Amino acid sequence: MRERRILCVSFDRIVSENRSATLKEAGYYVTATTNVKEAVEWLTQEKFDAVIVGHRFPAEEKYVLAVESIEKSNTPVLLVCGAKPDSEIPATSRVYALEGSAGLLSALSALFPAEMGTRSQAA
């Protein structure tokens, strides 16, 4: 089984570090940034299995990242929201809205279900 690659885009460096640590502990390879423009550049250079975006970016930046993720590589986007799902992201089957970071691993297991048994044994 290959290691799943996650692009993690968070507004805050500390949130990015914490989210990345959680994902790495769960067995994912994580590339993290706090800059949407840099994230779009990563998407043109690398192949990712999912993009995780924090909710604190302006709507325009989240939209650009979602569109670029889908159009460039058909990569699913997981949007970590504050209190409610973000209605400013286009409703497509490849964009998922989550409430809080607690649902991240659950959402990733829904994207990659065959691997979860292997991941939990490795942890």
C-alpha cells in the first residue's frame, strides 16, 4: 500500500503544525502551507490524494483552491469549517465540508476505506 499524500492548507502556522502532526501520526505524508498561492503551486508540481483547507481563508481564496484542486488533478477537497459547513464552496462531489478538525480522520477514512484497517494496525 502506498502512502497517501495530503496537502494541508491552514491560515495559522500553529494550526497547520498541529493538523499535520495528527495526519502524520495516522500514517499520511503531509505537505503543509499557510499560503493559498503556494498551495496552488504545489498542486501543479505534485500529485496529492486530498487537500485539506482551513476555514479562516477568505471565500475567494478557498474557492480558487477548490477549483484548482478539482480542475488540475480531480483531487478531493476537505474543508475544515468553524461552526457550520461553508456555503461559499461550490457544491460538488469532490468538496467535503467538515465541522472542526475532529472529523478529519473520519473523512479521510471515507475517502480511502480499504486502507483504514492497515493504518489502525500500524499505529
